[in-house]
Amino acid sequence: MSASGRRTPSAVTALIDAIERLAGAGSTDDIVHVIRSTARRLVGSDGVAVILRTNELCHYVEEDAMGPLWKGQKFPLASCVSGWAMLHKQTVVIPDITKDERVPQDLYRQTFVRSMMMAPVRSDDPIGAIGAYWAEVYEPAPEEIDTLETLARAAATAIENVRLIEALSRALADAETARDELRHRVKNAFNAASALAQLTLPQEHAKALGARLAALARAHELLDQKLARQSSITLGDLIAAELEPYSIDASDRFTVAGEHVVLPSAVAVALGLAINELATNALKYGALSSTHGRLRVIWRRENDHLVLEWIESDGPAARTAALEGFGSRLLRRLVEGQLRGALRRELTNGGATCAIEFPLDPAFAGARA
């Protein structure tokens, strides 16, 4: 700061550097450290203190001063200047502490402080404050007040960012825990179903059912691992994994064909669920419920859209139930909601047909997984 009170180029550079360091802080401790190491020099004071609000208390967490202040101590909001600044949401400037009734004289009498200013951190709902102190009676210049307030605003933004990152990290950790639990439960469900089949069915039927359950488990695990490791998957790989459990002893009845299309993981999950629902419906009501039924799954790109057709034939006449129920509502939500596409379904004498169309991200459509 120059003698006229205006910021020198070096002071401006130092302030910008402090703001950048606050923006890059990874924790509240980092933020406190930046303020402690820069505020005193930037303001030109004999001491600074960093205060954080803890419920109805002011916690003096750090300081940099020519003599000891109150580091580690906590005071009620109503009994200290930092609390006044937070409660009133405004900066306090006190040129002579002996002439201001807001100052608890018994606490300051043991320190070097004769003048001070205090800026709240976050103006609308303060979560802390930054204090600057002088050993002599002194009235800070407008530029010095502005510097402290600028630091306080930057600190508020940094603290909000840190809290948001911490909240997101906790949410991600919780989601990963839930995902691991879901993986475990699904695996247990497959194992339990296979064990029950061995106990209750004739050996030849139990063996066939066990093979299909094992294929379902492999398909689930393959998709889960592939999408966990990378951000995309080819449509061919997705469909092959979803249909493998149904084609292990009838591959000649399946036709799967289409051009190379890469799907981002979010799209792949939604489309995979839709294909799984179609396969489940076909197993209950359509072509996959018959040893003679046939299935064709073909797809193509039309401009920036993907068109996928599911065509069943040579199966039993499909019943209306194939187009009703929770599964069908789920299918429509997946296609129209998550994929932002269109769904057309029809019943036929040999099963059902379904056309799914949705927009493709050009960045993924021609990429290599």
C-alpha cells in the first residue's frame, strides 16, 4: 500500500495471488492458512485473526500477530466484535478500542491492540470473520478496508466450494457403497436361485436353468465391470451381453446386426435396461417363450438419431399383457424420459415388435470404445 492509501501494482498482484490461492484451496485448513499468511501483509496491520462461527460461538482458529491474541479460544457471539460483525452482517472499523462499547475491554487489555477492523465472511449469512489489528490508534484507509472485505468475500466463496466438494465426495462414497451392496445382493440372488433350482427341479431341468442363471450373472457382471472401467460401450457389445442368457442354446434363432455405434455410459445403462425389459417380456409372452421363436435386433443411424428395432417372429400370439404393467411403464420412462426418444410397440401373431429412436451425441456415435 502506498503512502497515499492507493494500492501499488505489487499490492494488487499480491491480492490477486491470495484470491487465486483461496480459489484453489482444498480444505478449510488451507483457506485459514492462506488468510493467515497473506492478510496481515496485504492490509498493513500489526496482526490478523481468522474466526469461524460454531453455532452461537466465535472460534478464533488462527492468528498472525506481533503478540498473542486469542487463538484457540471461543466466545459468545454477543460478547465480541467478531460476533457483532457476523450478527449485523457488516464490517466494523474501530480506530480507538477504548472508545467503543462493543469492545470487551478486559479481553483486549492483555493484548497490544489499540485499533481494529473486522470483516464478516459471507455477507448474507456470515460463517466467520477476519480481523485486522494495530498497536496504535489508527483509522484504516478505504483501500485497506476494501482489501480486507475482498479477502473475506474470496474466503466465503472458497469455503462454500470446499463444503460443496466435501458434500459431493460423501454422496459419491455413499453411492459407491450402495452400488457395492447392490452388486453383492444381485450376485446372492443369482446364487440363491441356482441353489433352489438344484433342490426342487429334476436334474436335467435344474442343469438347464442353472446355465441360464449363470449366463444372466455373467452378463450383469460384464456390463457392470465394463461401464465401471470406461465411459462408453459399443451398442453391439451391450446387446450381446443383454441377450447372451437367452441365446445359449438357441443362437441360430437370434439375429443381431447394425453399424458401429458407441454409447456413453448413462445412455448405455438406460438402453440396456430397456433391452432387458423387452427380453423379459419376450420370455414371458413372446418369441422367447417358444422353442421355435425367432428374434431380430437391428439398428441403424439416421442423421443424428439411433433407430433400434426389436422384431419377434414364429412365437405364440402375444397377449395384451405384454404391453401393460409396470415393466412396460418402465420401458416408456427409460426411452422417453432418460433417452429423450420415442417408442413404438405392436403385437403380432408371432410375438411383438418394438422400435426405439433417440438422439445420439455425435461425439460418441462414431468413436471407438
